[in-house]
Amino acid sequence: MADTSSRVARDVFGTLPDGRAVERVALRGESGFEARIITFGAAIQALIVPDAGGHCDDVVLGYDDLDGFLRERKFFGATVGRYANRIANGRFDIDGKVVQLAANNGPNALHGGPDGFDRKLWQIADIGNAPEPFVTLSYVSADGEENYPGTLDVRLTYRITGPHELSFAFTARTDRPTIINLTNHSFFNLEGAASGRDILDHRLTLFAEHFLAIDPTAIPLAEPPRAVAGTPFDFRTASVVGARIREHDQQLRHGKGYDHNFCLPNDRALKLAARVEAPRSGRIFELLTDQPGLQFYSGNYLDGSIVGKQGRLYRQSDAFCLEPQVWPNSPNRPDFPSPRLVPGEVYRHQLVYRFLSGRGEA
């Protein structure tokens, strides 16, 4: 990877079938910490993090080359949009007009449709070192793309904001009323993506009092958020991910494990939402977000059919996802936080991935 400076590097990761180049940018922190971002899907292709002893590993699942990303759509590290998560029956109403989306997840629309933002080639709008290593990617989603209304101008800046800290700043503007819900969809294993260990022994804390119960198609039920207290969804104090994942619980059956939205304060303040600790490596991951929801997914649908980095097969519970966002099916639930965006307003989403050593040091 050719250096443009000591802390930012840029090269070509691969070429699309139509001949367009997919670029890769490496942003470097301290002690080997490095985020590698590709312009296809504005995705995190690798995230190199030191453990408690200073040994560095890639902690996100994915592919070593572009062919893997093109061959299979599994959202590894991807920027998901125009609407992350599910919309019931692929249908919503905006200003009295019914919008019908493609149903690409059973009866529902998922993650922007069959050809969402994760399948698009983003452009590098800016890149540099000042005041920290950063890259800004841009994508313009045309009016009617995947049948969403409005031309949407999206920007995403990845920035190193601490020794082992990667921050995201999403913004978007529209020329017509529309809906928007963007997130990052990295699959984490804090022991290392090639460790051969699952994540069921990771200790998870979720700073949420309530979660959304779902139907068998993962759409929130027509009821208020449920209290986590007294359920397998109570992670308010650190709990092993696998401790209750096989309990006889209807919600665990519906999600094939954990695949649920946890409800955070809807105050737009950046706050600590989750903390994950790996027992062997000593890595600690903290997630901060200003979004009202956090989808926790325990890798339930990884089934051994995917060949990932270093030729490894990805199997159930090999990784977890923590996806900050508005709540699923919000366009059809006026009692949920709104995903609506209108001309003159700016969609904003801040997200921070912070890694600590086993001693709690950044």
C-alpha cells in the first residue's frame, strides 16, 4: 500500500467488472491500530487492533480481496442505506403517497433493497492528516433509486480521533421529503477474525432499559418497547453473550438468537451505548452513538457457506454486530423515532468505535 503520509495511505483494492477502480484508504493510529476502508460500499475492509499484550489482529470479518465482496452480499463492514434494517412489507407512506420497495428479506425490505448503498462505488471527496488522519467518502443516490423518493447527497467521514479510536460522521441532504437510516455493519470478533473462536464468551454490556420484541420476520410487534429486566435481553451489567442465548424464549426463537433493537435515549447526544470484552485477548470495545437505537446481532445466520479472510469459513456466532440506527420499521410507526428528512434539513449521525487494552487504556 503506497504511503501518501506517515498516517494515511491510499491504493487500488480492485477493479469492478465495468472497469472502475475500487480504492482503499488506510488510517493509522498508535501501536499498530489501523482502519482500512474501501470505496465499494464505503466499507471497513480491515480493522487492526492491538490486544492487551500489544499483539495486533484484524478484528472484523470480511474478505481479503474485492472478488469476495462482489460475489456475496453479506454486509461485512458496509455502510448500509438508504434505510438500514427492515421496513414491513417494503411499504410506507410519505405525505399521503404510498412508496413500495422491493421485498428482499421475506416479505420485508432490508438494508436499502437489493442494490443498496453497500453495493455502490463511493467517491473519495477529501483525504488528509489534519488535524487527524481522515477520509471523506461521498455518494449521490438518485431520486427513485430503489424507489426511494428524493435525490440524496450523502457524506461519510472516517477519522482517527484517539490512539485506538475510529469515529464516523454521516451527513445527508435531500431535495424531496424522504426517509433515511444509515449505519455501519461491521462483524466483530475481538479475539481476531482468524482466531477460530466464537464470540459466545465475550462479555457484553448494553446501556439500554428496553428492547423491541419482534415477529418471526423480525418486524417489531405492535406494542411498546419491552423492559429488559428479567429477560435474556438484560445486558445492563456485563454478561456473557452465550449465557442465555439458548434459553426457551420466544424472542430468541424469532431472532435465531439475538437480532433485536435496543432502545437508547432519543436526545441526539453522543453517549456510550455498548461495551464488549474479550476474555483471551483482553481487547475491550466501546461503542458511542447519538442514535436512538442499537441493533445487536449475534451472527446467527453465518452458516459455514461463506469463505472469508485467510480462507476461513464463517460459522454461527463467529462474530457480533452492533448497529446504531433509528428503530426498525420506523416509517410505519409514528410512535417510533422518525427517519424523515426534508429539504433544508441535514441528517447527522455520529458513531465512535473505541478500543481499550485489558488495563482499560486507550
